[in-house]
Amino acid sequence: MTAVTTSGPQSTVSGTAVSMTTAEATVEALIAHGLDTIYALPGVHNDALFDALFKAADRIRTVHTRHEQGAAYMALGAALATGRTQAYSVVPGPGLLNSSAALLTAYGTNAPVLALIGHIPQAAIGRMLGHLHEIRDQAGIIERLVDYYARIHTPAQAPGLVAAAIASMGSGRPGPAALECAIDVWGMRAPVTKASMIAPPAPREPAPIDEDAIRAAAKRLGGAARPLIVVGGGAQDAAAEVTELSRLLQAPVLAFRRGRGVLDARDPLSVTLPLGHEEWAKADAVLGIGTHLHIPFNQWGVDDDLALIRLDADPEEPARFQPPAVALVGDARPILRRLIDLIPPHNQARPSRHADMAARQAAFRQQLTRLGPLLGFLDVIRAALPEDGILVEEVTQMGFAARVAYPVYRPRTYISPGHQDNLGWGFATALGVQDARRDVPVLSISGDGGFMFTAAELATAIRHRIPLTTVIFADGAFGNVRRNQEERYGNRLIASDLANPDFVRFGESFGAAAERARTPPELAAALTRAFKRRDGPTLIEVPVGPLPSPWEFIRLPRVRGRSRP
């Protein structure tokens, strides 16, 4: 094994290059590309990397977690909250596998997360000699979770591969990337050209706009009597354009999980699933922006009377379910801006739908009262969080209800796991959100089941003074599982009950502020106190019994086309 050197970068005689370890070259490249934080868990395979991070501590922070999944989830949360590349690092084998759920969710949510994964000695890779943390075909596992993968073999390669990885996340469909580096390569020293060390990513070339396709879309949308816009995570950075297009067409904008906040919920044309379901049944043209359209396609149906126009950065996405009438491929903002310019000559006169939609919104709000305490708690959460405050939901009854009942006013202020919907993601992800957005309050809502997946990261919040507020709705069960067993399996309950700690004492044992709230007014008061604290985390336990089911507002019947076979 090559010895790991501990001396810092040294100028060569020529002055055209710098003698650096691979780890030092990698860290310098991260800094050059604007990264100021790395979420990480140390280990022997990455010792040289952490030594390089120590030497650069005045320019890049290292936030160390208590579990590898915590490091990856924090990077994911920071990426979703900012839209910028975030990095994490873990050891190979079990470290990689422990972080894999978060990496999978980064892929599913198109989040720019860069994973730096250690490896066994370079000459031993693939030989199965029994090295510490050895795993068969680690690269094959990683490649199935990311959009870009490479292995660093020398110090000189590191800056270019970092640049390539970051560039991959800024072109086409965003998504995670990963770089592997062997234990003996991290500490390898060689000259690295200064230009390559500080070179920024190659300028992103905008995708050429297909004028014929945009003109066809403009004619379809302008001529539609009842157009509908559906937005997903790919529309988060095009809120202004979506808002303008909605007003131009008098088209409602439907968002479920990751599209929330693209159109301000106070706009009568902003709808969640139930009203969106009604609009889907009557629409003659639908524009899907940065969304899989999974629920409308698979639950609500399509027919020949519905013209589908798909806009996505991924060229494979528009035809995923069936060929659309028009496919628009590229960045949402410039394409929507061009579409807005081209629609007016084709746009038929439509009366304002604001009064009608406002009345329907009020009627829908009355229906939501069937959610009882779920709605009561969500109302006080919305009142307590400022407009730019961020809610991170979890796979729990309160999270499911939030997807249809919680008003979202701005982009990137509602963080959801998207179609992965992985239980236990919420708390650690919210820590990353709050760490990256210390300028606004962040609230994590979890069930007692989901919170315990990463509860140990409360120590990370204390260590790094992350002022996250977490509300745990504790019903002593995996609530959704229990309801399914009660309603669909004859009340045969198995493996759904939970043994919980006293969450207030649990939080206090870490040094966090902690309290218990039993009613919406008590929660409102507790949140007011929590958001005033900016020097560490707050944990609020809300004991609840069985809660009303939100699923009547989510699982909605088919309205178009043939019934499923």
C-alpha cells in the first residue's frame, strides 16, 4: 500500500504545476466549483481525503454525521433546497450501501448530489482477496444509482473528473454523480496543473429549441377550450414562466409532490390532486412540465380527446407512457418563455376562471375538514412558517395529507421524496435543508416510525448547531401499514406496532430543546418558541391516536379511457 503523505501542496520548480495528493486535488477542485460543504463519515479508506479537508477547513466545511445514510440524506436535502451541487463522502462496501437509499432518492428527484466513495487498494479491485469493506463489483452497484460514474486513478485525473461529474449534473436531466477512489490513490502524490485545478465546469450549452415543436404546442394550447398544466420537480426553477402561462391560458396548474409552490397556492388556479382530477376529466389539452405524469396516466387515464404536450429535460421522458402530441425537450424556462411569445396569435378568448376556481377551492377546503386533526395541525404549521420557510414532509399520515392540504407559496419550500417515497428519509434530509438554508426556518414533520430511522442524527444537529425544528406525530405504529391491515386484511395486525422512547426526554438527552404539544394551539405556541431559537435543534412530540385517512383525496378513480384490465 502506498504511504499516505501528510505534507500540503508544494509548488514545483517550473511553477506550472503543483505537487498534490489525489485527495488534495479533489478538494481543491470541489472548492473551485463553488462547493463550500461536504457531508461525510470518516473511515480508514478515506483518511487522506479527510486530511485534505482539514487543511482546507477555512474554505470548505466538513459536516460529519453519525451514519452514512445521514451524510447522503443531508447532501440530498441541501441539493433539493438550493438546486446546487452538494457532496457527500463515505467508505466503500457497507458505507456505500448505507448511503444507497439516499442516492436512489437523489436519482428519483433529479437532485445534483456528488458521492465520493472510497475503495480498497487499487491493484486488488475485482480480485476478491478479502480486503476490508470489499464488495463484488462496487462500480456496478454505483452505476445503477447515478447518471455519471468514474474512478480516479491518479492525482492529475481528479480535477477533470470532478469537473465532468459536476457538468453531468448541469446538462439535460439533472441527477447524482459518483466518483470512486482507492485507499492508496487518495494519498498518491504527483504534479497537478494549476489550470486544471481551478478550471470551472465547461460552459453549459443550451439545448437548441425546436421551433417547429414549440409552434405546434402553441397552436394546441392556444386553441384548447380547457387547457391544464401539470408541474413536477422539473418546473421548480420556472415558476415565473408557469405563472404567466397559467394566466395567459386561464389554465389551472396541478402539483402533487415535487411541483408544489411552482404556482403560489393562493392563486385560485393552483390546484392539488382532487381539483386537478376534476380538471383532468374535462381538459382537452394538457401541458406536463418536468413531471412523470404517473398518477394521471396510471390512475386517471387518457383518451384520444386529450392532447398531451410534454416538456422535459430528459429526451426519453415525453414518450415514457405513450407518444405525446408534442414533445418539447430542454430547459423549462427558455422553452416556456418562447411558448408564451408564440401563443397569443392562436389563443382563443376565454373568460377569467378565477371566480369559478376560487369558489371550487372554498368547497374543496370544506371537504378537507374531514381530515380533522390532520388539517388542524397543518393549518397551525402553515401559519407559523413564514412564506419562505421550508416544510420537509415524511412518508406518514401528516405528510400524505400535506400533499393535498398544505398551502405552498414559493418554489423549493416544500421538500418531498417524490416517487421513491422512502420511509425514514425526512429528518436527516431536513437537517441538510436547514444546514444549507440557515437564513430561513425549516420544519420537519415525521411519524414516530420514520423519525427513528435517522434519530441518531440529532447528535449531528447538536454538534453542528443546526437549528432544525422537528415535529414527531407519534401514534405508536407504522400508521399507514396498520390502516391497511385493519381495512384490507381483516384487522390481522402484524409488525405495525412500535415501542417508542419518551421523545421529549430523548431530545433533551442530546441537548436539544424539546417539548410536548397535544393540540393544534399547543403546537402553534411550541413552533413560535422553536423558530426563535437559531443555535440548535428543537424536537416537538405530538401524541396522536388513529388519524383520519387522507387517501380519499389521493387515490382517485379513473375518468378517461378504458378501465384497467
